[in-house]
Amino acid sequence: MKYRIRLIETDEGWSVSCLDLPGCHSQGSNREEALDAIKDAIQLWLEVEAEESGIKSAETLELAV
């Protein structure tokens, strides 16, 4: 599945949000770190959503940016 993300550069580094998953945000000191962090955040978001919904498993196979 592909997810839309928004990267924002600030004086403190990069913030990143997944536009398709409410409340799924992360950050990094550089762009690459922020992209790696949002991949982890998306996976965790999906795992929590699955657990709360009673879904046995959820996988993230691809992130297109």
C-alpha cells in the first residue's frame, strides 16, 4: 500500500506526517532520518489499529514518496 506523507523542514530538523493515517507523525534531524522514522510510525500505527479492531495481522509492503 502507498501512503501520502508531508515533509516540513524547520530550524530543528524535519517533521513528517502521514496524511492518510490520522495522528501518524514523526521527525528526524535530516530528511532521510525523517523518512525512515515515518515508515516505522506507519507500521506501528497499523499494528495498533489492527489490535484495536481485532485484526490478526497487518503488513506494510511499500512506501512511495
